[in-house]
Amino acid sequence: MRDWAFTHTQYDRMYSYMKYTNLASSATAAAIGMTKVKEYADDVNGISYVYAMTKEQWDEMKKSQVK
């Protein structure tokens, strides 16, 4: 999804939101190159995490994988 979105859309940043206890989602976001940019309290989850990645970061990651 990350690669498709950066290749086929004009979005310059992607976000992923998850409940703080969802360790699998946090690990997946980190594994694909996203970094945690925010934590916030919410009524549904108690605490949610926000992970993000810019298209520029994605481009740099792709270049380093080619080597």
C-alpha cells in the first residue's frame, strides 16, 4: 500500500493511527519505515499512536535498498 500510494497518488505523506496496545501495528509501521510522530489521548482507545512517512523518506529508503 505504501509503495502504491507514493507511486500512484500525489500524496507527500502517509499516516498510520493505532491504539497504544496494538504492538503488531506499531511493529509493522516501524518495519516499513514509518516513525512515531505523536501520541494523543482519545475517548475510544485511551491513547493512540501516530506513525508517519514522507515521500522524500520513502525515496531515500528505496535508494539505499538498491545498493
